[in-house]
Amino acid sequence: MLRRLLQGFDARRQGATLTVLGLASLAARGLVFSALGLELLALAFWCWARAADDAVEQVRRWSWLRRPAQALWFAAGVHAIAASVPAWPGFAHMGAAALLPRLEAGGVVWAGLELLAALPLSRPYSDVSGPLLVMRPWLPTLLPAAGFAVLWRNADAWVPVPEIRRIAEALLLLTAVLSALRAFGRRQWIASLRWLTITDSALGALLVASAAVRPQVSLLLWLGACGGRAFMLAGELRGATSRRGTTLPRMWRAASWVGSAALSWPLLIRVGFGPGGGAHAVRFFLTAVPVTLTAWIAVRRIVKAPERRQMMRRDAAVTLSHFSALLTLVLGPLALLLGWWLGFEASWPGSVISLLPSALGGGAAFALPKRKRAAKHVVQPTAGAAIASESAPRPRDPLPRGFGALARGLARGTFRNVTALERWIVDALGRLATSVISPLRDLHTGDAQEYLLFLVGLSVLALVLPFLR
Amino acid sequence: MNAATMLAQLLAYGPALAALVAAALLLSVDRRGHGLLYALAPIVVLLPLAAISTGRLPFGHAGAALVVALVVAILARDRDELLQNECALKLLWVMGVSLALSWAGADLLVLVTGTPRVLEQWGVLGLGIDAPYLWSVALPLSMLTGLVMLGGAPFHFWLADVLQGARPWAAPLAVVALQTTGAAWIGARMEGVEMLPTANAISIGLLGVCAGIAWLAGAATLLVQRRPERRVGTLVSLQGGLALGMLLAGRRAADPTWFTAWTAHQVLAVTGASVLARFLPVSGGTARPGGALFRRHPAAGLAGWLATASLAGVPGTPGAWLWMRVARALATTGHLGLLLALGLAWLAAFAAVMRQARDAIGVPDPTPPPTRVVPWTARAALWIPALALIALIVSGASKR
């Protein structure tokens, strides 16, 4: 009986159980729970990866997931130590009382940023599918969500530390721009959606860092934007259910647009018109780039799925997709209303200007006519309809021919060049570290030559002794 | 002596007893061709080693030499075991040199102060009658053998050699007996050193440098080490660094029970980890099917992994408490550089242990698992330290 039960508990179920436990742990308060959550998530990916057909490749591909968990364990350890270090009044900026909060914040930010693809070590992970066959394209969306959860839940640990917060903000902004460019550059809608979840999560984390709104509001705003994309991605795996018919694509277009706009609006207000120095214009512009691109993609790329079936399946009039689109549509504005209720205020010109990037992106995508592309598997229309459509006057295209491909190529090239540069720097540092460590490895082969190390140790000690006096 | 006191005594010696039982089980399977009495004969030498591992025996100059002699004797006993004999030779050379240097340092101090009692020596030196050059060189020299015995880098090679080369029943007790002796040696040499600030600064400086090197070099070694036995050796050397860190910071901030807990944990964790290491595959660059132990007896494998994880200070294990206490002591005494080094070492150890677990379980193998079972005695040797460690976890949790 037990053996049969254990046999039924295969890698798929193991991973699913671990993921649920991990996400529940991430939702709990406390660094230890967050670290445990990430550890369980990494374990879930490993369980799925080792059971995959291409197990060797999948295990290698997702092995980096232990790094964020490790960083968070480190932060949890530092937090546990910090409680026992006395902070004398007036001396909080010196010694352990100053170092430990920075280390803790560094650990939390490392974990969150790496999951949000904001560190050069694992940035392109959203280009590849996950390890579990049945939901491969969807699984990577769990990771930016986990990254946002880490940064949101442990905001107390890193937002009050100005040095770490500034570094995190710069990296998040770069990630938002790069991921939006990547989403724009990718032709596959599924891949674009995965990158959009990273853009939304990075913008959400920036909102947490800016403390423009209360934490619960930033969570709702992020849910409205990123949750909608995750649902659409799940719908894509079930035969593009979120793009079937004529109503659903429109609903999702509006919901995605509104969700993105609601998430970015308070952030842009804080970045452009909040208290602080004079670099607002540059930061506002940099933040506006991903917002505009996201709005463009959300409106422009959600198109009605081509119907490949001769016989239509009978569906309920209101499906889960309708309900989710409606929820996504109202969640953002409701969160903003809650934010206003809890004290969020915006200046008059600032609030309008901050709406412009998403309005421009979405409005342009909506207003500019689309060039028709020949669909391969669309059910062939009748001969008469085909002649009629050929003879009908085409709408005038205001963009020059090939402009879209050129823009996508530019976005792809920018992303590739930046990631290649990052990769080169990381590899160079790795080679440097290897060259430093390799003598140690040579001396640690287990042969008698290791005992040379003993003599080296004694000699160093003999040299150090006079300095100790 | 009432029953409660007797029980407390038994619990104090329990970990060493558990390690001795595990060693006896491994010995019986290692020498099963011989008669039982003959096979278990080395227990006569393992018994004092286990007693030393409790950390409750007083040590003089001769005590440390006796421990080294016992370890070398048990390693060199079987002339057909080439690897063991090589280990014995290496240990003799390393420990012999370090003991000679330390004796020379200690005798110089006696010469300068005119008294062999360490507590009196600080008082005499504090009078400032003698030039400080001689005794300030003699003091670190007198501590050298403790540093070598604790096995922190750059003296960490002998630990990996013994854990790889010696038989599994002899290696853990030999390693822990030497490390415990090393910690006791330094503790004895530093008794009352606070009375003389210059000597205090010298000893703290030396211990700080050694602990820092032990953690940093140990962390770097763990990154490149592929053989599981040697990896356990490096983890044990990090534990030696922990003892150094506590000796350095502990006199002002530490819990006096730390060293008792450290020796108890060390003897259990090294026993479990060293037995498990014999069954693990050498790490490669890619994922491969798991080793026979984890395919055939995954629960026993996990029991062994608990001991390795505890050595690395994985959260939730008794070892994590030891790491945390040292980190707290370093933070409260303001040794921030050492605290960072300790943090790096902990990260490297934690990552290495998790990687080792994944390598051991590996990717699924379509071929059926091996038909031959791992002997029950070897599995019991994995379970005994694991159960004792679980008991430590439970007792620690109940105390909190």
C-alpha cells in the first residue's frame, strides 16, 4: 500500500507539492520562511528537472535556483545575529551595528534580484522553457513572482538601507528596460508574455523600493498586472483560450493595458514628481520606456487566435477567462482607489504626465492599423470572399514597410549586446577567480606535495610572528 | 551520585559512545573474515580515542603526544594497508614537527619566567623584567601544535588525507581526538592571558589570522573539491576554524558550554559524514545517475547526509547552532573581518553540502537498482550518529 502510494507520488506531484509549500512559505512573514520557500521552490525545479527526458540539460539549466535561496539563508543568519548585537545610541553607524543591516539587506536584494533576472548571472532564463513537460512554457513565470514576493515581503530589511536600495533600484530599472525590449523583440507571444511578467515584477519591486504606496496597495497593483499575464500564459497552454472569439481578446487587451498603467502610474509620479534631487527627468524617461513598450505590446500583440477547428466546441457564455480578464481589469483601479484611501496623493500636472507613457504606448498600438499577415492554418474562406477581400481597399499604413521588423531587430540587438557584455564581465571575473584558486587545487591533490603547504604555512607564520609583537 | 547525575554523565559521554559503537560496527564488517574477538581488537585503541573525544580529559605536554602516538599506532598497525600507512607517516611528520616547535616555545616561556604554571607566567612577564622579544615569539610557537591539530588551513591537508586514506572505523575518532586535543592545548596555553594585554593581543592576533585563513582557504577549497571524503575533510577543517574563532572571541562573549557542545557534535557529525562519503560518487560537471546507497537505501543515505549537513551548519541542524554562536561572539566583540570570512565559509559549506546531496541522488537511472544490499552494519553506522544528532536537535528545541 505504502509502496504503491510512493510510486504514485511521482516527480510531477513531488514538484507540485514542493511548489505549493514553497509559495505558502514565501507568503509567511520572516526571512527564515522566505529562505525556506525559495529552497523548496529550487527543490521543486530540481525534482522536475531530474525526471525530464533531457534531465542532464534541465538539471544544469536550473541549478542556479539554489543561489537566491542561499542568499536569503545568509540574510536570515545575519538577522539572527543582529538581534544580539548591542546598538549603542549614537553608534549605530559604526561596527557590527552598521555592517549587519547592510549584509542582511544585501542578501535579500540578491535573492530578489536574481529571481527577477536583474543580475547578469542568470538574466536570460525567461528565454527557455521550464523543466516539467506539461507546463514547460509557464513555469518560469513562477520565478519573477517569487522574486517580487521576496522583495515585497522583506521590504523592511532592504528599503531602509539607502546604499543597497539605490543599487537595487538601478538594477531593477535596467531589468525593466531590458525585459521590455526582449518582450518587444521576441516574435513568439508566449516568450513575450514571460518577459512581460519580469517587466511587471521589476516595476512592482521599484514601486516597493520607492514606498510611494502602502505595501498592500503595491501587492494588489502587481497582482493586477503580473497575475493577468500569468493567466494569459496559462490560457495559451490550453489552446489560446484567452484569445478565442471576439470579446475575449478585447477584454484582455483592455485588462492588460489598465493593469500596466495602474502599476506604473504611482511609480512614475514618485519618480518624476516626488521629493528629491534634479535627476528626475532622466529617471522618469528611463522608467517610461518599459511602461510605453509594455502598453504597446499588451494592446498590439493580443490578437484573436486563428480558428483551426472546423467544428466549434460549445463553451459556456462566461468562461473563467472572461472572469479573470474582468478581475484583472478592475484590480488595478481598485488598488489605486485603496491607495488614495490610505493616503496616496498626486500633484495635478504630475498625475496626468505620469499617465502619458502608458496612454501613448497603448493608444498608438490601438490607433495604428495592423498589416495583415497571411495565416498558415486559418480555415480557407470561400473563393468569392477571397476575391472580395483582395479587391477591397487596404487601410493606409502610416509606418514605413519593414519598420516593425527593424524596431524588433533593434530591440533584440540591444538586449543581446547588453547581456553579452554582462556575460563577458562575469566570465572574466570567474576566470580571474579560477586562476587565483588553481594553485590551491594543485596543492590539494592528496599527494605528498601537499605537505609543501605545511612548510609554506610555517614560513608564513614565521614571517608574521615579528609583526604580531 | 544520584540517578539524575549518572544520566547526565551518560548523556555527556553519549556521543562518543555512539561513535564508538558505529566504529565497532564498521570494524566488524571491515574485518569480517577474522574471528569476532580478533576483528574487534582495535577497539582497545579506539576506546581511549573516544574518551579523548569527549573533551573532558586534562592535557599536558605528554597528553598531546600520547594522542598523536595512539592515532599513528592505529593507522600504522595493518602493514598491508598502504594508504593508512602513508597517512600515519604524514601525521607523524606533521605532528612531530609541530609538537617539537610548540614544546620549544613552551620551554622558552618557562626559561624566561622561571615557572611552568601558565597562570603565573603572565604575572611574571607583566613585571617587565625581560625583553619582550623572546617571549612574544615563544608564545605563538607554543600554540602552534594546537593550530595544526585543529586542522584549519593551511594545516587542513592532514584531515582530508586521514578521512580519505584511513579505514572508516578509525578515521572519525582519530580526527576528532586530535582536534579536541588541539582545542584543549590552545585553551590551556591561553589560560588567564587577559592579565597581560600585550600577550593577549599577540594570541588574539595569531588566532584571528589563523581563523580567517581557515575559513577563506576552506571556502575556496570547497569550491573546487570533487572527492567526497576530502570535501568532508575540508568541512571538518572549517569546524577547526570555528573552535579558533570561539577561542579568540569567546573569553569575553561566549557561552562556556560551547566547547562541550562542539566536541559532542563533532564526534557525531564526523562519524556520520565520513561513513557517508565512502558511498558517494566523485562530483562531475554534469548530472549523473545516483550512487548505489541512495538508490538502494535512500533513508540511510539521508541519515548520513544529516551529519554532513550539520558539519556545514545547514539551518535546523545542531551544527547551525555552533556556527551561529561563533558568529554572534565575533559580532559582539567587533571582529567584523572575521565575521565576513565566517559568512563566506558558511555559504561555501552550505552550497557544497547541497550540491553533494544532489550529486548523490542524481538523475533517475532506467536500469534496476543494484541487487546487493549495503551491509546493515554500515547502514547502522549511518543511522546511529544521525539519531544522536536528531536527539540533540530535539533536546535543543525543548530547551528553547
